[in-house]
Amino acid sequence: MLKFISSLKLAVFLIAAIAVISILATLFPAADAFHSWTFRLLVAAFFINLATCTVKLLPGLWKQLHRSAGQVPEQGAYTGYEADEAELTVWLKEQHYKVSRVEENGQIKILASKGKLGLCAPHVLHISLLIILIGAMMSMANTSGFVMGQVGQTRSFPEELRAHYGDTYSIEILDFRTVYDEKQSVDNWVTTFNIYKDGIMVAEGAETKVNEPYAYHDMLIYQNSYDYRHLVEVAGCADADSNSAYGIPDNMPLGIGADTIVVADLNGEMYLQVSDHINPARGQFVQPGDTLSLTEQGASVTYLGTVVYSVLELKTRFGTPVVFAGFLLAVVASMMFLCSRYRELWVIHVPGQHSCRVHCYSKSAVVVEEVEESLRETWNIKTEEQ
């Protein structure tokens, strides 16, 4: 059973299943497949598979890291070189090998190893993947909600986040503004706010922008959207129903009798315009209380002010730091792969003879060839006749 749980075949199947669900979730986001029990079970099963495999391999790694010269076998695919022990030992140390030496049964055995970081790299990579999976499973518990309010209002945290943060958190919206660049094009939208817990301010003057969320503990606060409502009052119309106060969205027309009223935010200043679609449009920059006459005799529109609504999205990010830590460890493992490849040299020397038998061991055939070529360039190979 343990062999099946840690098998490569099971790992391939689980990875394929997770990949298929991930593709479907991307194509059909409304299905919310990442939060389904099927996806969670697959991720949990892959975690168990990888963890079991890693634990099974660790004893072998420990033994290989602590091998000594006494474990060098006397028989094997050795090659004889015309070098004595002292010459070979000096060469090994110059090549930065760690050398272990023992004398037994009338001969000298040497175990030289190099590149232990490369030997550990696959195991470090396994551990990094386990950390990423833990972060992914934690992220499945993430939730989000929205806070909408106008400048000066205080709103409680959305219901979706109260299960984690409680009912005592609130956000006070201090300001919302549109930021323009040097060419007077919109650069960003910014909301400034305070955060309160139990009535005590825990974050003062915080700012969130589009694509630049504000981080508060394990939560991110995004600038999701916004809305303007320009308040105007129409008076003096013959049609009594038209005489009323209106909240007009920014740069959206409002029809009053034969006139169309538009209020627009131009670089932070409010512009009120009236048009009857016959005569040239009339307009001016206005402050609260400013009035503009309408086409109908005696009728007018008064600008009362602008109400700004900011919509903030609050998202928890329980597993995000864990996932980043896993990716960082994976980068370290990749560097260990690139910078170091493990190899061993087994050496047997009989005192009094000017020769050594040497065998190179590595999982990489390229490494074996490189080491053997280096040995051949340094010493002649001893033939049987010699």
C-alpha cells in the first residue's frame, strides 16, 4: 500500500488530473472549480504522495552523505592509473573533493566526494513543492467581499470576512481622487481610508490604488471601482414633476424638458453644461450653489455638489506568503542543481605499488566522462601487462 501511495504512476495521474481541472477552471471561471471538493481532494492526495516519497528517500540521502572510505567495494569496474596515493590525494584536494581514507586488509581505500549540494537538490525541490501545496490548500480558504461608501462614511467589514476578523472592524473612507499624468490622462484612482478595530484606529491614512493594493495582515484591500453622483436641483419649470433634485452620474446626460444637462469632472473641477440641441451648448466650471439658466423661461439648474462613491474589495490571502516561500525554496533548489553535480571517486591503493585503481560514480554520465577524461589527462592508464 505504501509503495502505491508513493509511486510515480500515482503522481503522474494526480498531476494530470489537477492540470485538467485547472484548464477547465480557466476556461469556465463561473464554475469556481478551484474551490470544489474534487480539486481539494486531488491536491491533498498529491501532497500525501509527494510527502511519502520524500520521507522514503531521506534515509538513503542520509546514508550517502555519510559514506566513508570503509564502504568502498574491493571489486567493481575500476581503472588502473600510474599514480601513487600521495599524488592522487593532492590532486583530489586541488579539485575540492572531500577525502575519506582508511587502511584495511593490506590496502588503502579512499572515498572522495564532491557536489553534495547537487545531491540534496532533488529533496529540497520536493520540500519546496510540499510547501507550495500547503500554501495552495490554505489559499482555498481565502474569501473576499466589497465595501462601498462615499467620502466621510464608515462601513463595517463585509459579511464574508467577519467569520475571520469578527464584527468589530470597519473602514472610514477619507478621500477618493482621480490621479492624472503629465499629459492630463487618467493615471490611477486612489482611495484614502482608516481602519478601526473595536473603535480604535489600527491603520491611519492608508491608500489603495488600482493594481497597488494595501496590505493589512493577511488581507489585501483593492481599489475595485468607483462612482460619481453630481447633485443638481432644477427649479422654475412649468412641469412641476421636473422641479426636483437629481443625482447624475459623471458625464451622463439628464433630460429636462427640451434641455440636456451634463456634469463632468475635468481634472478635479466640475463643469456644468446645458444644451437644447438647437443652439450652441452653454457651460461653465461651477462650485456648489452656482446656477445656469435653462431654455424654458425662468427655469434654472443649480449645482449642489458631488458625491463620490468608492468600492473597495477586501481579499484574504492566508496561503500567499507560504506559496512565495515555497517558490523561493524552489529557486534555491534550481540553483543547487545548476551549480553542483554530485560525484564520488572510489580509490584502492596497495602500499609499495606505483598505481591506484579508481572508479567514478555519478548519476550523470556526462559527469563520469568529465572526471575520467581529467584523470586520463593527468596520469597514464596502467595496463594488465604493467
